[in-house]
Amino acid sequence: MKEKSAQAKGVVNAGVTIDAPPKIEKDVWDKFSVVSKFLSSVVIGCLGVYFTHVYGSLQEAKQLRLSELQTIEKFIPHLTDTEESKRFAIIAISSLGYRELATKLATADPSRGNISALVSLFVSGDPQAKALAGSALEQLYSNFFASLKRATDYYSRFLLVASDTSINVSSSDLIRIHKYAAEGRRREIITEHDEAVREYVATLSDLQKDAQRLTRYFEFLALAVSSESYANLDATDGLLAPLVEAQATKSNAVPSEQSGIDGVPPHSITASKAYDEQLQQELNRHGQIVVRKFDLQHHALENLLPGFKDRLELLHDEQEAREVVAQFAGASPLPTDWAERWRDNMVKWRNMESLDLATEIPLKMKKAFIALVEGTLSQAEIELLNSDIDAATKALEFIKVPD
């Protein structure tokens, strides 16, 4: 018993002492349990705060959205009324603190009144309203110039198609004239005819070149506005070189800068208070030149297109008589493609009427440009202009000169 007692105390017969293991107050798992409980409480608390914040933010956003909808509802009668009423509504919504909403409503419907409201907010609004309105106006002006660029591009294409078609018409004219002209006069006839056609085509070519200049000018302004870089505005002087006055304009005497076109005084335009002073200066500097170009284009087409249309109608009359009427009136069975020829002929006549739009296209572009400069242009007017030009171009492309 004594020996066991001695061993229990760490003493053995060999005289070697063995220490008893130290007493551990807390096990590792006990510590982990304490730490994990602490961390869990912290994490749960943080998550609670986070979700409370998220819920609060969602509620605030929901309340703001509801408030915006209620504001729109109250102003709907004004937003759908006259242009002046629209202007009042946009400014009022912004002044109530809904600056971003006012800007979005104005840009969603870029009418004259809404654009005027954006200009007013940019000029006299608070810093936030000024910044939002400036950004919106920058995009709108860029879009307007891009639209005018597309309009002049359409018009340039139209003139090219008109030139090609006029050559084909003249070729058919010569074939028809050759059948009835005396042999001794044929040389004189073709010489005179060729001279007239060259003059006609040269005039259309001059008009197209100027249309291309305007296309590049509007493209340049669209890029300048969108990039806020007006450093190279002086380059516009080269883009707007004086119009080469075509022979067609000389039939009623070449109009001077003072007399205007057909005796009408030149339209005097002044750029409205634009959101950018440099842009305003550019429009004041070159606006009158652009307007005069459109006037000259209109004057030239008034002289050129009616005769072209008359000759084209005459050729289609002959083709219809030969390929549609004569075959229907004859004793033989109708060809298998007769119905298709009849339909094509009716469509040609319908599209022929669209050529009347051509002489009005330059005036419509002039009107749109003046409205842009004076701050009264709307996107709807630009889209209507593009639609008219596209319709006239497609009509001319569809017309086939009879063989």
C-alpha cells in the first residue's frame, strides 16, 4: 500500500521522480464554444442592421417612386397640353425637387416646350438641375444634328438617283426620236440633246456636292456636341464653301445675297440661347449660309424636276400602251405575266406622284434647321422630314425606265 502510495506521489524504486500532468482549467473546445457564441451574436446583429437598412432603403425608394407617380399624375394634363403648358410643367416638377424626373420626362418627349424648359433649367436652375439639363440638351442637340445629317444624306442619294434616272430617260428619248427624225437632222438632234443632258446632269451633280457638304457639316456638329469639343469649329468654313450656282437657277437670273431667291429677302436667323455659348456662336456665324443653300437647292429643283417628270410619264404612257393596253385589247390570249405587268405599272404611277415631294425637301430641311437654330425644333418634325425624304428616294429608285 505504501509502495502504491509512493508511486502515486511520483516516487519509484529506481529513485526516478515522475511529475503528475498539469491541471487544465479550460479545454480548447470550451474556448471555441465561447468564441463561436460571441461571433454568432455579432454576425446576427450585423445582419439585422444590414437587413433593416436594406428594408428601409427599399421603403424609401418605394415611397419616392410613389411620390413621383403622384406628381406625374397631377401634371399629366399640363404635360399633354400646349407647348407652353409642357414647359411650365417640366419647370414646376423640377422646382418641387424632382429634378431627375423632370429631365427624364422632357427627354422622353423632346417637343418644343420641353426643350425650352430644359434650356431654362440650364440657364437659371440650381447646380443639380443645371447639370441634368445640360447633359440632356447635349444629347438632344447631338441627336438633332445627326438627324439633319441623315436628312441631307437621304437628299444626296435622291439627287444621285435622279441623275442616273435622267440619263436612262434621255437614252429612251433618243431611241423614240430616232424613229421619226429625218436622217439629215439626226446629227443636229443628238448634239443638242447631249448638250442639254450634260447641263442637266452637271446641275444635279453640283446640287449633290453641296448636299454632301451639308451632310459633313451636320455630322461635324453632332460629333462636336457629343464630345464637347469645339476646338476645330473653324474647319466648318471649308465645309460651307459658297454654293456652285447651277445653270437652272440662271433661267430667272442668278439671285443675289441681297434679293434672296425669287425676290424673297433672305431669312434672317439668330440662334436662341443655346446651352453652349460656342455652339450658339457657330450657328449665328454659319446659319444664314446653310439656309441660303437650301433655298438655292429648292430653286434649282423647281426648274429641273417638272420637265424630268413629264418625260418620264410620257415614256411610261408609251410602255403601258404597248405592254398592257394593246395586249388586253388584242384577240390573242393574255401573256402569263400580263397581270404582273399591270400591277407594276399601277405601282409606278403611284410612286411617280411621290416625286412631287422632291422639290419640297430642301424647304423642309430649311424649316427644320431654322427651328433648330431658333430653339423651336422637335424630334417629331425631324422624323417626319426623314420619312418624306426616304419615301421620295424609294419612289425614284423603284421607277424603271422603259426599254
